[in-house]
Amino acid sequence: MTSLNRRDLLKAGLSTALGAALPTASSALGFAPTREKLPVAAVVTAYRKNSHADVIVGKILRGFQQDGGNGPDLRLVSLFTDQVPTDDLSRELAGKYGFRLAKSIDEAISLGTDNVQVAGVLSIGEHGDYPFTPDTKQHQYPRRRFFDEIVATFRRCGKTVPVFNDKHLSYRWEDARVMVETAKKMNFPFLAGSSVPVAWRDPALELPRDCEIEAALSVGYGGLESYGFHALEAHQCMIERRRGGETGVVAVQAVTGGEIRKAESAGLWSSELFAAALKRLPGAPQDSDKWTAKNNSAVYLLQHRDGLKSAVVMANGLARGQSMAVKLKGRTEPLATAFKLQESAPFGHFAFLLRAIEETIHSGRAAYPVERTLLTTGILDRVMQSLAQDGRRLETPELAVSYQPNDWPYANHPQSTLTLPND
């Protein structure tokens, strides 16, 4: 993904260091200077250097920049690791920071008692040695199993607390649906998703509520499932702000190879928006007509229930980065922005994700709707099925996921009311 260094920060008009950027985000959210550090449990697949466990939980242990400085108002009291690879860090860290290494998810939450002993649970089912589905090649991370065991402990103890689920909810739509429905029935805050929606944007851009979107297209890269999810979340965090909010998706199709340009010619995705999105990616060819889609490239075609047609272009071989372009009614030119991530430690975009986790646990309310990730999980599952069926269009009445967005800020969100740039 797009690297974020000092030169990029200055060019983008952002803070000159992550340490300077974080107070900007926290003051925008109205965080108090100090408050109690609430105890949390973490349930992870594997804890290696620079794994998702490390770049999220490590910031609770060592501060937002993982250098011993200022960190979230949370304290890790227990950790369960599903796997312990040879390069595991958790055992060493437990000795240094004094948290409990739990032998089960129940123990991590209850600390071996009959009561929930934490104020929140972080479920990080990413990285580790897990199989893929044989047909659709989806990574079978145990996020549903983690969730079920967390819920089982809540039921045994008669108490619930907020839960965060890293990335998409499951490789199966049905799992995701059950997880969200269970959280609602048991009335505990459930936060999930990617770090990309809360990362830096260049330029800073948030669409106004109830805008009329005529067309939207996002550019991503990388693994069609693993990074495709990030591209879908970046896409969704923008288009969910359109008039009426999100109402769901009625059909999904993933096209590859020569079918990509055929779909473009048929008007199923916009070459104008593709070009506008590419302009926001440093190093990307400015003449998008010269792009030859490689075997690991794909375009995800989405038909929304309200009539909007949008697309996510996984343009492997073209650029390493994510961007988005949108055509609003009444504007002659597209609006576009890039999502900028920090590609080396301390991976600062995860600090902003941790801010959302922190506030969810302290407030008892999800920082933003879990329905966003429920929908992107379902879309991704259907995308992978479409790919496995040679690009077949799949009707998706089950993805009638409706919700309204909120105004949770991204990393360089302006302090004042956001206005769209002039033509």
C-alpha cells in the first residue's frame, strides 16, 4: 500500500510525524487528557513481529508509536494465542509486561473465574498457518470460532463487553451474518473492519452526507481476498455517505483477463474514474489505456439496491496503492483521493484503528457501524465465488444490508466542517 514518510506527510499537508498527528485526531474526538486505562483481553491467531497482533496489541503495550510513549487508555491483562510459531513474541512480552498467557479464550476473558474480568475483547484472526478453501481459495482464519468462544464465555458468566474483530468477519457470509445478529441479540457493541478507512487521505476528502453519487470506482492491489477486503472497505466508507445511506447490494461479479476491458467497453466500470483514481497514486501510469490486466488482476462489479453501480479495480502490476474516485451529480469533474498507509514500523494507520477500538470500549458504543464490514464481508465472499465460477454474475438478495454512516474521523480529518474542493 502507499508508503507514508516525512516527505509524503509534508506534501500531503499532514502532520510531520505520527506523534503530532495523533493528538489532532484525539482532540477532534474530544478525548479527555487522562482517563482510566481499562483492562482488555486479546485473542489472536499468532503474535509475530509486524503481525496484526503486534501492530494493534503492541500499541497497547508500548504506545501508539511502539516506543514507550503515549498510548491508548487500555491495558492488556491477558492474551490467548491460537498458534505459537517459532518466531513468537508473546511469551517474551508476557514476561516483560506482566499480562497473563491464557490457555483458552474463556480464561483470557474470565482470568479463570466465573466473571468477565475485562472491559473489552480484541479478536485478531490474521496471520498464522491456516488452510484455504479448495474451490474459492479463501483463507480459513478462525474468526467465527473465536467469536463463538467469546460469546460462550459471556453466556457462562452472564455479562458482555465490547468486542473488536480485525478485518472481515469471516470467509463465509453466513458466519458474518450470525456474528452480527448474535451481537445485536446479546446487546454488546461490535466493531470490525480494516485500518484503511481511518488512514490518511491525500487529499483529505470526505463526501458530504446525502450526496448524489452517479458513479464510483476504487483502485486496489494485492491478493484478491486479503487485499481485496481493504479495497472494498475503503470503497464502502466513501459511498455509504450517499443519499439514503447504504441499502445493500443485489448483484456481484468479478471479471478477469480479457473480460476486464470488455466490461469497460460495456460501461460496467468507468475509464474516466479509473484515470482519476490513478492520478492520486504516485508512480502509477497516467495513461490507463496502456494497462494490460494480468492474471492476478480483477474488477469487482457491484450493483447496489438503490441503483448505483460501482466497481473496485484490483490493478495488480499497475501501482502499489489504493485510491478512489467518484462522480457526484452536478459536478463536471470527478473527486478523487488516495488512502496513504505507513509501510514500516510503527504502521501508524493501525494507531487510528486502535483509537476507534479504544473509544468503543470506553463509551460502550461501536465507533462506526459493524454493518459496513458485514456488507463488505458478504461482497468479498461472493466475489471469491464469482472468481471460482469464471466470472459468473451472482444475484445477492441476501446482501440487503441497510445502515446509516457516521462521522468517525480518519487520520487527517479537518478540524472544521468539511467542504468539498472547488472545481
